[in-house]
Amino acid sequence: MDQCSIRVYTLNALTLIISFTNLEATLKILLLIISITYTSMKIYDWLIIKIKGNKNADNNKEITQD
């Protein structure tokens, strides 16, 4: 048995133990909260970049019109 096989067996055993406990539901909820937060942050960043891009485009139009 090599090191990689032991790691895989350990991970499988740990996964089996977690699936038989109530911890699985808690982890699902935690993962859902993390994914919603991450998505919200990315949308916020995208909106900020889009707004700043529009302001820069408006500023460039004003400068060229003068």
C-alpha cells in the first residue's frame, strides 16, 4: 500500500463518517451561505467596474466635446 492509497482510503472513511452524522446538513448550509456571499461579492465588483467604466466614458466624451 502506498501513500496515495492511504490518503484515498482515509478521505473515503472520513466522508462516510460525516455522511452518517448531522454534520452533513450543517456543511451544506455553510457551503450555500459561502457560495451566495461569493456570488454577491463578484456581482458587486462587476457593477462597480461597470459604473466606473461608464463614468470614464462620459468624462472622455465631455473632454472631447470641449
